[in-house]
Amino acid sequence: MIEFRKLTVTACGARIIDGLDLILPEKGTAMILGPSGCGKTTLLKSLIREDLEDPDVHVSGSILLRGKEIRDRRFPVHRLRQRVGLVMQHPVPFPGTAFANVTFALRCTTKLDRTAIDARAKKALEEVGLERQHWETPAECLSGGQLKRLSIARTIALEPEVILLDEPSNGLDPLAAARVEQLITTLSQNRLVVVVTHDVSLVQRIGDAVYFLWPYRTGCRLVEEGPAQDVLDNPKEPETRLFVRAAREGASALVHGEELVAGLTYDVPRETCGSGGCEPDGCEPESSEPVRGSTGRKMR
Amino acid sequence: MATPTIEYVAEERTGESRIGWIALGALGVLAIAMIPGVLIYLLVTGSGVLDRTHLPTLFSTEWYPGEEIFGLVPLVLGTLTTSALGLLIAVPVGLGSVIFFRFYSPASITRLGESTLGVLSGLPSVIFGLFGTVWMVPIFGPSLLVAGVVLAMMILPTFAMLTLAAFRQIPKGTMESGAALGLRREQMIGRLALVVTRPRLIAAAGVSLTRALGEALAVEMVCGNVAAIPDGITAPVRTLTTTLVQEFEYATGAHREALHLVALAVVLLAAIGATLAVRMASKQVSS
Amino acid sequence: MKAASTISAILVFLTLLLIGADIVVEGAAGLSIGTLTDAVRDGGRAGGLGPIILSTVIVLAGSILFALPLALGGAVLKTELLRHHSRLARGVMGAFEVMVSVPSVAIGLVGWSLFSQWLGLGFSLLSGCLTMTLIIVPIMTVAFIGGFEMVPAGLRMNSLALGVTRWQTFWRQVVPSARPALAAGVTLAIGRVTAETAALMLTSGISTRTPESLGDPGATLAVHVYHMARHVPGGESMAYTTSLALLLICIAVHVALARLKKESAA
């Protein structure tokens, strides 16, 4: 379905992804797992061609969607983003009601009439389980969990073939997280849902396939892949083993890991979030303060 | 749900408007070019007077267009002296009042003071000129003094508001440490507050100076309009700006071109004042 | 210290009191509802301010209409078209900030020389509009740039990720989001045009006749104050009345700005 060939992404001179080769299946949940190091989010963003919006980001290599190269100049970008929907880690509500948030993209990019748009919005909101009484609430007033679900609704209203979720349960309370998990399971029955996460138990519960990435100093690379159960129960690579162990045992994994660490060729995951003008992807500010965030680019 | 059922516009009409961006960009470039264009226009038109006959007259102390003598000296002097007088009055009074509002007065009076300054700062300068004409000119005659006072009244509100903002932004810790060290109020103001805010005060003074240098009609109402070097504070003067306003309508030929140079001189003086202020302010920061 | 600063503060209050009282006392006599609409009589010494107000409104509307697209273009150039944080973008911002403080009388002379004489517009409202446009574009642009940059960081990307184009995102998300700052910019421009005297005297003139087209001359309120006080013997009382009208408008603009500032901070 989606294939990455020798994908290399650099931002502000720092290499984030280094020659990645990866193939994602047609259906089900594909979990991109790995420690914080910002490569996973970059991967998703490269899939929706974020490099077109941010001139500091350079991409080389191939990304194929059903065999067609999406980095080709002639591939329609907006169509791509409707077929491959990214739900961001920190969704920003559009001014207006929750309902208006969902209909916004439909109004902008489709030829549908008002009734059809409203019907699809309704369906999307029901699917994510946002209570009806909140549909007319201003989106800024929604809670974290509701906002997350709203952002998912925004994306699925466009009926994409592929849904990308960046740390969907991060920061949510267990109940809200559980609802999101349920939603992912439902959505993945008919299409590919790619989930970026560092939560091993999430992978355990809902993952079909898992792709373990590790941030090396020279960039992120694919360490191990396979059916979720296999990889988690029998991790082959030392990095994977360390990670899974840390998730399951906590601090004691590091004790065993000392020997592993000593003999491995990786470096400590580095900070890629620079300040000032160059903000490599995935490192979105924690606070919701307005940051100079213009995505300017030269006119083509 | 595997095959999408929505017809997308994106295939035929993307909703992206390249023409739109180009148009906006062109407008933006035009917007940037306007003021430099103004300056170039002034220079080009005024350059007619930079020929051998007229150039030396620019440095004389007589402005006598009838004989094609365009001495800028008295005009520049008039501009500088009136603005300097204005600053001399406005800065101490403005600073003093802000010190009062910030350190001595109860909150209600401070709020009143702020509103007062706010309203005053929005008043068109002619109103101050009117006040000066009716109340001060009969006493002192149209003069450098009245012009200075009118300018002071005009720039004081803005200067005071900028200064107040600067004082407001003094880190709390600074003043608290001073109090903890046992400093008296006067010392805290003089040795701490004023020192910490000095760069911004200088910047505020620079902004005010620029405004004063560029003021035309309010000054024209009260300055006396004699293009000569003033021999006392109650002597009439004329500034670059009042010259423009008085002579523009019927000027022809070299006189007309000279007026363009006068305008350019005003811009230059204002620019120098602003740059000096920025330079002095940043010097304070590093020292 | 305390004494000196108290005296200074008293002086400030006194100034407003004196000037305010002066204007109100001298000007109220002539001010009535009729003043706002009546024609000017007796060379301006009597009658109303109808034509003056009309001229003011026309110059205001015209210059803002011309300046809006230019300021929008300037702001878009800096925030959307140029590479963010590049030296060019910062240079553009700096250029506009500097242009704000160019003395308006110099621009007025250019307006006279270029629009009124060279283009043959003479003393006219149109010439005044064009000249004021030159003055207010930098002010509005700086305010607009501030507004666009204050938009929440992820808003654009969230919109783009849904396949919405940059053009649509700009007009349907960024601009509505920046609305308080945009309004503040326009309000600042209104204040500037209302207060401007020199530049308008040089271009739109001092005529007190009701203007019938953009090609006619017309004095604005501020220019009229000057004209009455300085060139018309016995015109002081009218100058005061006009000043009072002007004062009331300035207070209204000040209040509007304060409210807009509160809105954008919220």
C-alpha cells in the first residue's frame, strides 16, 4: 500500500531519518513504535508532504502510494492529503463550533452541497463518539479527549484511504484513551491506520503489525518489523529488547541493559528540537502559547 | 468504505490561487517601495537646485527665495531649537509625572493619569497650536518659546506613555532587592528604576524627537515665521516644516525644487534623530 | 523627588484640564446637532461643519480603501510568501517599522508635487486620499503582520493537513483568526488620518464648500481648525467648535482601540 524507499529527511542540517525502507500493508493497524526522538512524527509528515510547507525540511528518496510516487511534482498534493489523513499530536481547534470544524475541509475542497456535507459530518462525529450536545459548542471549549476525537472526526469526514495518528492516546485519561483505542480498532477494519506511539501496551492490545524505529545519531532507522505479537514477545534486536523490557519492567530493564548498551553501536537519543527559526517536525511546543508558526515558502 | 465516494474539487480546481498570491505579493512589493520612492522623488526633483549657482546658497544664513538664495541654516536651526526646547520641557515633566504615577500615587489616580495621557496623545497637534495661539502668543509674541511649549505639550503624552510602559516592565525582583537592601524610595527610583529603564527612556525620547522635528502646522501657528537666526527665546523663528507649508503653493522653478530639498532635510533630521536614539539606547544596554 | 514628580503630574493634569476646558467652553457655544450637518457660512465663521465632516469622511474612506490591499499585500509578503525568519523577512518588517516615523509633511509635499501638480489633480480629495495612503500603509502593515504572526502555531498546518489549500487556509482561517489585530490596525489608521493636518492641507486644500466629487478640494476637520485659527480673522470661535468635534471623535477612537486591545489579548 505505502512504500518508503531510502527515505532521508533532514531539517536545519540535522538528519532525522536516514535511508529508511519500509512497506505498510493495505489494511489493519500499523504501529510505528520507538523512543522519543522525533523521527516517527517526521515519517508521518513526510507522507503528507509537509516538506512543501516548510522550506527548512529536505526529503530525498521515494514514497509510493499504491505504486505511485507521491514526491512526483505532478502528484496533486491536496488530493494526497485527502486520501491520506493525518491527525496531529496536538490538534488545534478551528474557531467555531465543533460541527463547523468538521465541515470546514469539506466545504473548502469538495463540490458537495450543504445537506450532503452536514450528513457526512454527522456520520463522522457519531463514529468518533462525540456527544451530540457538544456539536454546537465552540471547539476551543472542548476537553482534551473531546478535542482529540474531534480532530479524528475532521479527518475521517473526508473518507481517506489511510489514516495517520500521531500519539493518539498521549495525554488522555484512561477512559478517553480507551475510547480512542476502540475507534482505532473500528476504523482499521476497512483501511490502513498507521499509529505512531511509544506505548508498548497499546501496541500489544490493538497492533496488527509493528515497525520499531530507533533514533541513531545519523538518523532514524528501521530496526525490526513484523506482526505485533511476535516482535513484542520475541524481540530479536537488542534495541527492541531493551525498549520492550523497559516498558514491561521499568527501571530494572536498565540494569540488564547496561551490558547491552555498552556493546551496542547506537548513541543516546538526541534532542532534535531546536529553538528559534528552525523547528524540526514532530517537536511541537508543549505550551499552547502562540508561537511564531508561519509556514512560509517561496512562490513556485 | 474502501473506495471514497466524495467527488473532490481538487482534481479540477484546486482552490489554490496562484494569481492571488502573485497579486498580493505585487501589492506587498509596491507597499515597500512607496516610501523609498517618495525619498527618491524628493531627491531627484530637488537635485535641480544642486547646481553651481544654487548649491553654495544652501549653506548661507539667509532664506530668500526671491533672489534664489536658499540658505537652509536658519531653517535647520529653527527646527533644532524648537524641537530641543520641546524635548527639554517634555522629558522632565513627563518623566516626573510618570514617576509620580508609578511610585507615589494611589492606584485610582494612576488610572486617571493614564486615561488623561491616553486622550492627550490622540489629540491632533492643531489643538495644541490653537491653545498656544490664543493664550500664549498674546503674552510672549509668536516666538521660539511658544513653539517649544506647544511642541512639548504635543510630545509629552506619548513620551509619558512609553516611559510608563518601561517602568511597568521593571522586573519585580529588582525593586524588591532594593527595598531589601534598605534603600530609600528616592534612591530606589534614582539608582535602580531610572538606570534599568534608561535605554527605553532614550528610545522614547527619540520617538518624541522625531515627532517634534516633523511637526508643521501647530508650530506654524505660533512660531512667527521669520527665517533668521533667533536672537533670544522670545524671537520669532521658522522651521523647515513651516517653510514647506507656507511657500509650497506658489513656488516655481528653483524655489520649488529647493522646497523638495527642505522636505528631504526634514526626513534626514528625523532619521538621524531616530538612529541616534537607537544607538544610544543600545549602548546603555551593553554598558 | 516627590515634590518634583508631584508637580509634574499636576502639570499634566492641568494641561488636559486647561486645554479641555478651553475647547469645551469656547467650542460648545457653536456646537449643536445642526453643526454637524449645516453648510458653512460667512467664510467659515458661522454655520455648521457639514461639508468639513463630509470631506473628512471621504478622505478617511478613500485612503483606507486604497491602503487596505497594499497593507494586506505587505503583511502577506512578510508572513506567507517569504521564508520565515529569513533575513529578507526581517528586513521587510524593519523597513515598514521605519517607514512609520517618516514626517508626514514631507510626504505631503510629495503629494502636492506629484499628485496635485504633476498628475494634475490640483487641490482635491483624491490627492489627499493618495497622500494619506502613503502615510498609513506602513502603520497598517505593521499591525497586520503582528496579527498574522499571533495566529496559533498549529492552525495553518492543521488546516493544510486536511487538504485545504494555502489560499483557502489563509482567507478562511488565518484572516478570521487575526481579526482583532486587523481591526486595531484600521483603527490606528483612522486616528492618524483624523489627526493629520500638514499633509492634507498641501493636497486636499482648505475649501469649505461641499465637495461634489473626488476632484474637488475639501478641508478636513483638523485642517479646518488650522485654517480658521490662522487665515480667517475672527475665526477662532469656529476653530474651537471644530476642535471640540475633533476631540469627541478622538475620544471615540481611543475608546474603540482600548476595547480592541482587550479583545485581542483575551
